[in-house]
Amino acid sequence: MRSKGLSFIELLVTTTIVAITSSYAIPTGLRWIQSTRLQSEVTVFANHLQSAKMEAIRRNGPVIFCPSANATHCDNTIQWQHGWMLFSDRNRNGLFDANEAIILASKSSGRILIQTSRGRKKLTFRSSGLTLGSNTTFAFCDPTQTIPPKFIILSNHGKLRTSNQHPSIRRYTC
């Protein structure tokens, strides 16, 4: 009489097939998750940059978009992964003062590294929607570097675009 169940060989073959399939599926799934996180962060950041431009036009005055971990002041850094804020610079001194309104404050997920062009520690949008200075590139990087970085390029005319390539560095390293 035959037993109802799996033989040792059948169980071994099934376990081997599951192990081989998992060894391919899990890393691919993890890369897909990280890629989705990166794209999501790029989208949110781009929307906030567009909001900064529109607020400057709407308020008919300068607004400043800067890195900020706590939304009480601008951080003196090119690293944006801890968060950012947007405020109306009514007195035009380039600093956040107690009498100025925070228009937007956002925390980053912290799972993506974000940095801007050297020397660009904040962006000032004028009432025309233009930014002071030259073009700015924001790099969005996976800390594990398993997926390639993405970039937001903001022209001083206030127009932005996203790219998989840095505009001037062939092989960008985060």
C-alpha cells in the first residue's frame, strides 16, 4: 500500500526549486522597491520645487527653498535628505526670520541621499519665477548604490527636468 505524502526525494526536489527561484526573485524585488522609493522621492521633490516657483509668482516676492532637518532654519549644507522647507523671504535678507511664514516643510524618507550642486545651499525664487544664480542639479542616490542615481536639473529660468544622466559628469558617484 502506498503512503499518502511526499517522499524524501520529492521534498528535496521541491525545496531546491523553491530555493533557486527565490534566489532570483528576492534581489530583483528589492531592487524594484528601492527604485520605486527613489522615483517617489524625485517626484515629491520636483513637485515642491514647482510649488516654490509658483509661490514666488503668487506672492509677488522672493521665496527661499532650502535644506532643513527641523523646519526652523535653513541648514548650511548641500545635503537635503533630512528634509527641506520653503518660506517667504519678506525682508529679503535670505534668512528665515520669526515673522516670515513657512509655506512648506517636508521630511524626506531618509532612505535616499539627496545632494545639490556644490555651493547651492538654498534656492531663491524671485517674483518672476526665476532663480538666482546658475542651473542647479539635484542628485538622488540609493545609499546601497544598487540602482543608478536620478537627477533633477533646475534652470535659472525656473524650468525643471528629470534625467537618468548628470548634465556634466559622465559617471556620477554619490
